[in-house]
Amino acid sequence: MEEEEKPPNTTANHTVSSAPEHLSPHQETLQGNGESAEDDLCFGASCLTTAELQQHWRAVKQEFRSVKLLFDIPSARIISQTISKHVVYQVVVIRSGSYDCERVAIERRYSDFLHLHQELLSDFSEELEDVVFPKKKMTRNFSEEIIAERRVALRDYLTQLYSLRFVRKSQAFQSFFTHQELKSAYDLLRGGRFSRALEGLQKVLVLQEKLSSHDATLVIPTLCAILVCQRDLEDFEAAFETGRKALPTVRRYELRKHHGPLLEALVDLGFSLELPVAQLQDELIRVNDSPCGKETQMSLKELVVQEFV
């Protein structure tokens, strides 16, 4: 089994606890300088530079200090249907090294774990020779003893997978934790049920931020979908802050598909909140007039609706 990489020189019947509100990098800087909250809303060039530099150095440091995760399966429940029944296991992803107050839980069936294993074997058959996948038992599958044994075995299986760098960065591993919740949230969004969609997207975002620390761009579609829900729920301040959170990454990695639509949404929100958005307008003009031009003519909402089908 591959050793852990070392840094150079260095859905259902559970309650999800929400994280305490944290200051943005820009807000921390302003508080340290004794500036007012009103100034924090300004999108001046110097403010943007400070925020982007802070976020950039966090990303650089993160490359050398990988996020360590623990997996737990604290419970399981039997779901009985008309002609069949099955067990769903509650999976919790925990950031180690400090108290993790965002312990989001998901539920997966044994068949979901098996599907993940088969997908990984198609790409990494030789590398997974030493990874033990819990075998399906032919009898007593619903006894408390067998379910308890299976919980431990599946937890250990996820831990083994995560210890392999190529596996934990694979799309199959990432999708195992988020695909079902994303599909449900986007279906709700397309149906205009924005409150429930927002709840699901925020849950996914917590998981993505834990599992995708190696690639900051993976959370951008989710952040854009959250912004769309917040705007349609007329929570303009929250939508504006979500856009501000996404914009530095969109710029840094030149995500052209999202750049123009995100800027347009931020400018529109800024006008609604009576905020100065001249800097954003200038940036939007530069994006529209660049040699490459806008990659899409769709609005952010139109882009989001087509993002996960």
C-alpha cells in the first residue's frame, strides 16, 4: 500500500451541525486595521489584492500540508420496502488534527460501496491488490452482529482507500461522497425548490472542501449554485458573499466558463445592495472585450441549471 505523502520540509435521520460563522480573509484584514464594516463592502483594488493574496498563500500552504481525514460509520438502519429491504450506513467525514464542527453525514448502501470498488478496480487494479473489500454475506445480512461487523469493515475500507493518493484524488472517490446529494440538490433547484436545494448544496460544499483540498476549482460549480439559490431566495447579502468567495479562484485558475456569468451576477447583486461595483464592472468589460471573449452567453443561473444533469 502506498505510503502517505509527506510535505517537503515540513440523508436522512441525522442532525448536521452548522459551522460557526467565520470572517472572510478580507474582513480579518480590515478588523486588524481598525476599518469599518462599511469599508469591507467596498470592492476597491487594494482590498481585492489583499484578499486574493491571503487566499493564494493559503492555497500554497495547503499544497504542502495535506488535509488528513478520518472516516466513521457510527450507525446503520434497515429500510423495508414492499418486497425487499436493505441496510443504509451513515458515513461521517472528519477533518483530523483539530475539532471539526462540520461533521456532515451521508448515507450509503452496500451496493454503493461495491460500485465504488468496481470503478476503482477498472483504473487501479494492480494498486488495489492489498485493499480488502468487505464481502457480501449470503445469510443473516440483517442481524445486528453482521451489520456491526460490516460498519467496521466499510469504515476500514474507506480509510485504506484514502491512504492512497491516486485513489483519494480520483473522480470516483470524490463522487462517492457527493454525487447523490448533488443530483438531488440540482433537481430541487431546477424545480424551483431553492430552500431545500440550498440546504443540500451547503452540505455538499462542506464535504467537497474536505475531500478536494488538492483542487480548489472543484467547489466552484457548487458555490455558483449556492449563489443562485440565495439570490432567488432574495438573500442578496449572502449571495454576494458567496460570489466573493468564488471569484478569486475563478480568476486564479482562469475558469472562463464561470468568470463572465459570475461577474455579471455580482454586479447585479451589488446594485441591489447599493454597493460600489465599479471595479467589478471594469473587470467584466475586460473579460467581454478580451481576445478570447466570453466562453458562454448564458447567465449564471442558466449555467448552473445545466451544470449537473
